[in-house]
Amino acid sequence: MLKNITIAASLLAVLGVSSQAQAIGCVSGGAAGAVAGHYAGHHAVLGAVGGCVAGHEMHKKQVAEKKLKQKQHLQTQQQDQQQD
């Protein structure tokens, strides 16, 4: 088990060094995936990799949604100003 955790931590460290922007979501997703993978049959490393990918994708989706909401809010404000 310690070997799997070491491998997962090393993998996450390498991914984090390659690009910090991509690490957002990866660390929390990787940790959750490692735990889930461990309980699903001692596949912590595989779970960490899957969790990292899923966490990163979820973060990208959240950022896109936030940008869309900000854009819509700005458009609403501009329309309100034009009506006044």
C-alpha cells in the first residue's frame, strides 16, 4: 500500500511540475480517486490517475460556467444602463 501511495504521489508531483495551471483539480481529484481505487480492489494508482483527469476536467467546466455567468451579468448591466 505504501508503494502505491508513493507512486501516486510521484505521479501527481510530475503532473504538477509540468504545468501548475493543469494541476488545479488534479490534486483533489487524484486524492479522491486514489482512495476510491484503493477500496475498489487496491488500484490506488489507477484511481489517482483517473481522479486527476476527472478533477481537471471538472475544474475546466467550472471555470467556463463562471466566465459565462460573468459575461451574462455584464450584458444584463449594459442593457439596464441603456434603458435608463
